[in-house]
Amino acid sequence: MIIFKLKEKIFNDLSYEEVDGYFWTSVNKTWTLLFKKLQEVEGKEKFEKFEFLPDNFMFFQKPNPSDLAKPKQVGDYVKFLDGHEWKVKTIAHVKRRYVHAGFDETGKVKIEVEQNDPLFDFLSENIQKLKSEIDIDFLLDIVISCLQPNYYITKEIALALKLFDDETIQNCIFTIYQYETLRRVSNEFFRSSPNELQSGEPDTP
């Protein structure tokens, strides 16, 4: 279960209750089994309270993907560090449209496939960076962007839930791009020392 106490609304399509200058919300209604009002979670020992952004809090107890899930999801499942499988949208699941592309030599119409999804542009722009400027923050941006079509989540929320380690991030990137050659490129990064991961500097012989 996850309950949010926010100074500013983060997700526009959720309903909120404003109490004493804070916006309270929860993605699903499981909280109604325990409380009459969301703010009753404040001070409950069984719930962990975490400030994931300045003056923005989340309360959680045994959180799982359904606590943040959107009604419609698309993608492939990846097991995260919490032991649950989360659905990640991949480059193979971006929206496409089919357009008239003229005629062939017999006069038959030719059909052209166009990518019709901002996520495709984002992933395409960053694929070259994966081969050169790799760092944790950059990889997390990609992973979170591919989680957001399916979940009400931000980088800060994901870090608060301790979802990632090197292996889960690596698995996510491979799943998102579905491109085996990335494994050879990224293996060098994930073999780096902790200090090198933080600085983003390449390994030196």
C-alpha cells in the first residue's frame, strides 16, 4: 500500500484531497480497508514514511506494483529488487501508424509504417549515448521513462522503494531496447568499480 502526501500535485490524472496545504492521494483504494481518510496514515508505526522530494512524502507498507499501476499497461515484465515483476514498455511496444506511401510499379498502394510515439524518439535519441556516455542517472532516466506509461512513478519514488541495483538496471535496458549487442557494450560499465560508477569515468587498465 502506498499513500502520498504532496505539497504539489505530481500526477495530473489522479484525484486529490487537500488538507492543511497538502494534497493527499493513493493510486488504488486498498487504503479504505484501514482508514476512513487518507491522512489517518500519519503516525502509524506499521507504515514507513519517506520524504522523496522536499516536503513531499510517501507512506508505504509492503508496496507492490499494483499500488502504482495504471489501468492499461503494455510491455514486458522485468523482476526488480523488491522481488516483484514490473511491466516495462519496450521499443517494440511503441505506437505505430500506417500511411499511404504512393504506388508500386503495378499501381498497388504502398503502406509505410511510422512511429507515432514520443517514447520512440526518446529511446532512439539515447541509443547512441548508451555506447559512449553511460552513467547511472542517464540509465535511470531511460528506465523510468519506460515505466511511466504503466505506473504513477518518478525517479525519486523508484529510489525510495529501492527497486534497482546494477543487475536490474542492466536487465531493464536490455529489455527496453531488445538489442543483444547492448549487452557487450554495457557489461564493461557494470564491471566498473563503485567509484567509477559514481563519476561515470571509464575503466582504466
